[in-house]
Amino acid sequence: MASKDTPRAPVVTFVPTPIGNLGDITLRAIETLRQADLIACEDTRHSLRLLNHLEISRPLISLHDHNEQQRIPELIERARNGETIAIISDAGTPCLSDPGHRFLKACRDEEIEFTVLPGPSAITTALVASGFPPHPFSFHGFLHVKKGKRGKQLKAALESAETTVFFESPHRLPSTLEILNDLAPEHPVCVARELTKAFETLHHGSSSEIAAYFSERKVRGEIVLLVPPPPKENAR
């Protein structure tokens, strides 16, 4: 994003990709990917399926949590040499619980022209679909893997004056819901699963109801967990 009076064309573009339904990619995203000299992606094999679907053939390079810091000098150098670079993650908008943030910051620090395209995001899709108050809201990424720290995060969400949005892994979801049940069994929650995909589901109910439902089922797919604020008469 240029900050100068006369903006130059971006060299680096952060491109959102579908979170499930391939039809959700934008025309601008497709054009950006077609014109890129290089596409940096979280998983080259995963992204290749999308690019093949779009009939796009461009050079790929991996950019994920474990190599992003090491990749940054190479990508900055290539951008300085005039290559146009598109950044994508496995799904949704880069930098939001996905790789890209450190590289974006490096672009700002090194005065590399960049832009961020609007597009699919599980965060806003789940927030709107939940029916919970959409503003204010806060997003906290993936819940902590350790149960004790997860409990502290969930307790803070239950006491918050805003809707809190988390990502959660399917194998930890039953344990997480049991924590919510122990803390506030009557508090409403929403579990959004496989958003935009063929088997999308949204489960609303009290913590105890949703915990009981998922305790009896094998959970699969991408999960977004939403915790609304307490009713105003109970809010602190």
C-alpha cells in the first residue's frame, strides 16, 4: 500500500483464496495470479490444485510458518529486481492465522510497494452467519493447545463485552466445548464447520447442548468457534 502522493503499481499482492467453494475467488484475484511472476504459497501441492482449476501456470515457492523468516530476504530481493509476487495461503486471507504477516511487515520496512486484495475470510463469514452481535468483535486465532491456557482464553471470552471468534482444530473441539460447559453451561455458543463447503453446518445452543452434541460425534473439517458477550443485564 503506497503511502506516497503518487502511488506506484504494487510489486507484491496479498491474495485471498476460497475457504472451501472454489467459486468464491474474485476476478481481481484471478487476474493477479495470472500476471504474477511468482506465487508464494503455504503449501505448493495444495495451491497447485486451485491453480490447475483456474488454468493458471506460474512458478511457485513455499512460504509457511517454518520458513517465512528465511524466505523474506530472497522475496524482497526478487521484488526489488522487478518481479511481481502474489502471496496466498491454503485458504482465506493471508496473514490471518496464516503465513504472510512477517513478509508484509518487511515490505513496509523495505519500502516495497504492496497491496492487499479483499476476499474470502472464515472469520467474517462465521461472524455474520452466527447471528451474534457483529460489533464489536475480536479474533484470537487458534485456541491454545494446552488445556489450562485454553480455559483462560475461554473464560476471558465469556466475560468479554464483544463477540469472540476462535479457530479450533476438530480433534480438540470436544475438549474445548467441555471447558465451556464447565465454565458457563447456559452461555450460548456457535460452532461453524466447513464454511462454504458442501457439508457446511452451523450449530447454535448453550454450551452444555453443544458440548453434548459433539461429544457423541467424530468431528471433521475446519472449525470456527464463536462466543457472544453475556446479556447486558449480566455484563460487568
